[in-house]
Amino acid sequence: MNDKTAFAWDQLSEVVANYLRAHVAQDFATAVTYLPEDVTVLDNGEVLQGREETFRLFDKSAQDYDVETTLNSISRPADDLWEVGTHLSGNFPGGEVDLRMIFTLVDGVIQKLEITV
């Protein structure tokens, strides 16, 4: 089941949708509440261990840069995986980038989040 479709909130699992709503608003204090304490996040090649470390990095980025995130697509490469295509624009180096956010769910919980170009 690997078909890409236009972005539609109701096609996401509830926990992924809740996380993304907060993430897009750059409300990372709320976003990380949808992650377990022992989450693994891979962001731009950097491995973050746990909710607290993830919050610190995302919050620092939000303080350093003004970023607008557009959610473009959803695919579901496997039953426990959700892939969301995003477009970021802002005052960070390069100014624009397309990213993939890959959520791995275990028992309905986001156990891993991978953010890649």
C-alpha cells in the first residue's frame, strides 16, 4: 500500500495528525507530548534520543528561524509506517526544502520519527 495521495488530515492516524498540527504551528511543547519518553528521532542525520532532547533541538530551531511548513502528501509504505511529504520555507540557510517525515508507530504510539530530504 504505497500510493501517494493529496494531503488529507483524515487519512492520518490520530496521533500522527495531532503531532503534525502542533509541529506545523511550531508548538513543540505540545508536539512532543505525542511522543513517548523513549522516542528516537532522526533529523537531518542527527539522532535524538527521547522526548526532552527532541524538544530542545526543535525549540532552538524555532527560536533561530522563522519557518512555514506546508503538508503536501501522505503515503503508507507499511501498516505501521506513515510518510508525510512537507515543504519548508523560511529564513534558514537555503530558504526552502522539501522533507519527508516518516512516523513508525508501535501499538498506536510514535516510536520513531525520521525527517529526511
